Amino acid sequence: MFKKFFRKKPTDRIFFLASWASIIATAAVLFFVVGYVLINGLPHISPALFAVQFTTENQSLFPALIGTLMIVGLSLVLAVPLGVCSAIYLVEYAKRGSRFVKIVRLTTETLAGIPSIVYGLFGFIFFGVFLGWGLSLMSGAFTVSIMILPLIMRTTEESLKSVPDTYREGSFGLGAGKLRTVMLIILPSAMPGILAGVILAVGRIIGETAAIIFTLGNVARMPNNLFDTGRTLSAHMYALANEGTHPGEAHATAAVLLIVVILINALSSRVARFIKA
Amino acid sequence: MGKRALIAVTAFSAIVWIILFWIVPLPVIILTVIAWIVLLIFNKELGAKILFIASASAAVIAVGLICVFLFAQGIPAMLDIGVLNFLTGTDWRPTWNPPLYGILPMIAGSLYVTAGAILFGVPVGIFAAVFMAKFCPRRIHKVLKPAINLLAGIPSVVYGYFGMVVLVPFVRENFGGNGNSILTASMLLGMMILPTIITISEHAIRAVPPEIYDGAVALGASHESATFKAVLPAAKSGVTASVILGIGRAVGETMAVRMVAGNQAVMRMPHEFLSGTRTLTSNVVIELGYAYGDHRAALIATGVVLFAFILLINTMFMRIRGRK
């Protein structure tokens, strides 16, 4: 590849070099961000960081971790059934190109493009003020579940479409109804793809900040009930970075957050590869 | 499908949901659920189908609700301030008496950092996408693909934090100013839109029929010329769509920008790229926490302007992608 380099025309050389330089720059960004955060963060991780109670001395991320798990769990409970069911409708039931399908697709794409601060604003106005839920787990989970809905719908649709039609024909041929075919034949074979999408959605929730701080709030304690406030890991990270008084803890929290995201990404691609096997 | 139909359906479903949440008492909702369960017992197929349709309308309902609630609170505030005063006012002084709510500095700020992100991110992104699609040995591709997915998955607070502790000092020492600047935010955003541009452009380049490349090579073009002069132009609509989506990301990015851009609500000119600026998104995220009354309404109106920008960008994205 490189041996032929000097035999190329000058313009070709420029194209060739520009492509290599760009991909190296991209890889460098990744290595620099991940490397910097991990190298500076890992030495600061200490048991005190995982203390059950948050105090100004320990800046524990444990309550935020629990808050993250709660938000993830609750919003998955809300968004996954909804997303999977609507994808089933779009792929298995709806007529291709019907008006309703077009509208659903259009709105799903719109949802996917709305920035998180607008979700935060909407959640604050609607769930917090209009429904009177205030800053709470419920407001946070509902807001975030709207946010991940398009992601779950799209990945489920993709994996439903990748189930070969022969499965459907075989099932109908054996006398199964539509519902039985969908539930017992198609859904199980599409499961790895759906799961990969759900894991990606978990990553998205964990990384979310702007939509969280105006719906769940940003208080360093565990929520006691569904209408109690709390914070997630990234909101905790944001608070630490802004206060700037605990740089060590901020480095460590960034590293923990990044490790969680890397693990989730790895898990998602592992599961997605399972579909091809 | 007409735009009117879309608006009608969205408005209708929004109204249905508001009624559901507000006026309809809990017993009625419970009765509906019971009726549905009875239907499910007697006619499984129909009951399930109704459930699936209801779920599919959730996205429509959500968009309807978002539009209705943002516009219902933002537009009156805008009219109150005066649309022209609001959009072209250069002073944002919510604590003055009388307060001044002009968001032109923020609109300009959003435009500057987005333009900067395009400058840094788009050329690198497109060349990297071409590399991924046409130059990359398979073994390297296997490593790079997950790496780029990871780049997309890194939370924006982590990017913001990285910007705060690495890019801000870097800009301060090498370019002057205090480091929290339009330039810093542009660099960071440029990094953040890379994965969006690379992933979608690569997909578009791979979707170009091989005949186009083969034809160019058969006419004597080298690998590079065939790729850049025949295949890339054929993938133009997909590449443009990726750039537009990247712009959408950059305009909507909140946390990372807020952490590195300095956030002064002051009108800047393009040559002041070393001084700080505030974007529409950071205006909301900084002040919403403690704002009330008119001030809060003005922030919601800021959100509406941002939302309008995003809708415009999204429409462009869908237009261009639909064209191919």
C-alpha cells in the first residue's frame, strides 16, 4: 500500500494522505479522551468514593450510581414494551406506506433529533410543573423513556426485518395465527438485536445530563420513593466539574462513568454479533 | 402525506393525552384497561393488534405533547417580550428592572460554535469515512468500527470535562485569551460530531453501486481518483445528510459547550473567536434552575427558538435523505 505511494500522481497522493491523516486524527481523539480520563482518574478511585452516604468530604458517587440504576430500570420498564410493540406493529401488521406508518416514522425521526436540553425543558414543564410531579424519579424516567423510544423502535424494527420470511411462512403453514407467529417465532429470533438496542439505550440514559437535571434533579442522595429527587452519575459528574473544588474526585468519577460506558458498548456489540452467529 | 394531516394527527393525539392525564379520572382509565383485557381474552388477535397500534401512536403523541407544551408556554412569552425585541435584542439582562430579554447573542453564539464545529469536524469526518469505506484494510476496520461507536457513546459531560481540563488550558497557552472561548467549544464540538458524520457517510459510500467504481477504474482512473471523483460524488446525498445530522448534534449539544464556552451573554463578532460566548442551549441549562415568572417563560421561549432550529435541520435532513 505504501510502497506504491511515490508512483502515484500528486493529487492521488494528497487524497491518500488526507484520508490516512483524518482517520489517525479520529483515532487520536478517542485515545486521547479515553486515555486522559482513565490515566488521571484511576489513581483517584478509592473506597471512600463508594461510601453509602454522600458527604462534602468524600464526594461519594454511590448515591448517584444507585440513582442511575433506578432511572435506567424505570425508563426501560416504560420504553421497552412500548418501543418493541410499536416496532412489531410497523413491521408485522401495518400496510407498507400507509399514512399512519409514515406519520409514525416521521415523528420517530423527529424525536431522535430533538436535543436533550429540549427534552429537559419539556419534562420540566410537563411532568414537573403541569402534572405536579416536581423533580422526581417519575419525571426523570418518563422524560428519558421518551428520549430512548426512537432508538429502541429503530433497532427492534431492524432486527424484526432481518428475520427471514420463511419463518413466517413456515409458522402460518403449520396453522399458527398472526399473534402466535409474532410472539413465539419472530420475537425470539429477533431477540439478540432487540437486546443490543436496549443495551445501547442504557448507555444513552447513563450519559444523559441535560434532560436529567431538570426532571430528576441534582441532589446527592438516593431517592426514597418514586416521587423523590436524586441524581445520576453524569449529573454528579457535571456538579463536580462545575464546583471545581474536588478535582481528584471529579477525575475519578469521569473515569468510572467512562468505564461503565465502555463496558456497555462492548456488551452491546458482543450481543449484536451473536445475531449473526 | 400532507403536512396538514400530520399537524391534525399530532394535535389530536396531544389533546387526547392531555385529557387522559387531566380530566379523565383514574376509574375511567382502569375501566378502559379492563375492557381491553376482556377483549384480549375473547379475541386475542384483535386485542393484541389494538395494543400494538396504541404503542405505535406513542411516538406521535410524544411529539405532539412536546410541541404543544413548548409552544403553548414559549410563544405567549415571546409575544409578551415582542418577537422582534426577543429575537434581535442584543441584551440579556433578566435581573434588570425592567428586565431585558434579547437572545441575539445566543443565536449568534450557537451559529459560531456550529460553524466552528463544521470547520473542524466535517473535512476530517468525510475523509475518515472514505478511508473506512475504501482504503481500510479489513483488520484495521475491525478495530476502528467499535472505536468510532465508542466515540459516539462517550457521554457529553465526559467530553465537557475533557475540554475543561485539556482543551481550555491548551487554547489559553497557545492562542491567548482565558481559554473558555468560541474556538475551544468549536474544537470540542468538532470532535463530538465526528462519529455521526463518519458512520452515516461510510454507510452512504458503501451503498454506491460498485459499477460506478469499476467503470472509473476501467477508464484508467487510479483507486484514489475513482474513489474521490466518481464514488464520493455518487454518495453526495448521504454525505450531505450526515453533515446536516452533525450540525443538528452541534446546535443541540448542551453540557459540553456549557463547560468550555465561557457563557458570557454578550454579542460577539466572528473575529472575537478567543472570547467566550453563550449558546441557546447553555442559556437554558444555566438559568432554568433558578428562574421563575417571566424569566422562566423567556427561557422556555429560548427553548422554542432552539426547537425551531432543530425542526428546520431535521426537515432538511429528511428531505436530502429521501432524495436518493
